[in-house]
Amino acid sequence: MKKIVFLIIGVILMILGIIGLMLPVVPQIPFLVAGAIMLMLGSEKVKNYISNHHLFKDHVEPHIHKNKWFSGIWEKINKEN
């Protein structure tokens, strides 16, 4: 049940992020990042895809461990699944 809720919230946030790409009034980055986090919490396949993607490994992962807040979120995502 918990994973279904994460998936639904993740899809809604991703849709809002895509709408934000088209409308200059709505911010897109917070919605897309939050949506990606929710989808990672809800699906092992999405988590593996994002974690193993070359853009994530090269550009995002090195910065996660430098910041305590991001590091805490990343540990929670890895602990959930």
C-alpha cells in the first residue's frame, strides 16, 4: 500500500513538473526532483534505472555525499527498497 501511494504521488509530481516546463509561472525543478524521489521510493525498477544512469553517476552522485540533507534522503531511498 505504501509503495502505491509513493507511485501515485510521484506521477502527480512529475506531471506538475512537465506542466512547469511549459508554463513559466510554475517551477519545474522542485516537482521533477520530488517526483523522481517518490518514484524511486515506490519502484525498485525506477530506482535501479536512475541509480545506474550515466548522468546520475557522473554528475549527481558525487554531490550527494557532500551534503548532509541529500545524503540522508539517499540513505532513506536505499533503505526503503
